[in-house]
Amino acid sequence: MKKTSPAKNVVKNITNCPDCGGPLQKCLIQQNYAIVICTKEDCPYPFNQREVMDNLVYVYDSDIISVAKQRLSQD
């Protein structure tokens, strides 16, 4: 899978689900790759889309470390 530049990933920067309007989040599925999913349990987005691969985004190491630090500081 090719690394996509942020400029080409403008569509990935949406914050609300196109199906239900709920909040979206990145769910890390592999080192440096996440899938953008709806946080509402009753919404199937993006698994109801024709091309689920369109919802894969590159996640920079610095973003992963930042989230990990936040989670560790909450404990």
C-alpha cells in the first residue's frame, strides 16, 4: 500500500459519518495504517461501502505516539 500525502487525503479529513452524521475515528489496523470508521454501534460505515479500501489512511508515527502518550497519562 502506498503512503498517501495529506493533500491527497482531503476527503479523509471529514469528521462526521456521511451515512448517519455520527463522529468518525481512525482505528489503527496495522502499523501506520488506520481505517476511518463511524463510532456509532448501529452504523455500518464504512463496511457498507463498495470500496472499504478507500477508507484506509496513513497514520504518521508522531500521531501514534501522541495518542499513546495521552492514553498512558490517563492511567
